[in-house]
Amino acid sequence: QVQLVESGGGLVQPGGSLRLSCAASGRIFSIRTMGWYRQAPGKQRELVAHITTGGSTNYADSVKGRFTISRDNAKNTVYLQMNNLKPEDAAVYYCNIAPFAADNFWGQGTQVTVSS
């Protein structure tokens, strides 16, 4: 059984930084591309970044140059370093396999609020 537990969210001022973590249990982590998704109120969930098992990365245009995804395969953890945060980055952030998420893998997410 796969469990994904996100953490690291919080309240930050515009221009600030946060680092999100996603701890995965189960064998899925070592064999799948992992991604960070976000969902803002009233909007559809979107994939913002993903990383292959080999470390190749891909980013949505809206976060390119500001967000960095990484993974530690030994710790079954994927990270999202978010710099220069903007109010439009505010959302609940989730991790899942990518680029097509599995419905039964969604965790509780972690809330990111960007406000002065």
C-alpha cells in the first residue's frame, strides 16, 4: 500500500521561500516518476514539477526558474524548493506519481499561503 505524506507548507511573504517534503511508503517511489501538484481554491489541480527516477526534471512554465524539484531515493522522499513565491502560488500542494497521478495515492497535502 502506498502512502504519501506532504509537509513543509506555511505562510510566507511574497518573495519568500519554502521547502516542501513528501515522504513515500511502499515500493512505488523507487520505480516511478514523482511529481508535485497544486490546487488553488476554485481551480483544477495542476502538475507543477516532476522528476524521473534518474533525476530528469520538468516544470510548468509558471514556476520555471523559481521552483526546484529533487528526490532522495534512499529516503523515499521528494522535495520542492520554492523561491520567490508569488501570491498566485498559494494552494494546497500534493505529491503523486507523474505525469498521470493515481487517484488512490493522494495524501492530505500541505497548504502554502503567500501573503503580506
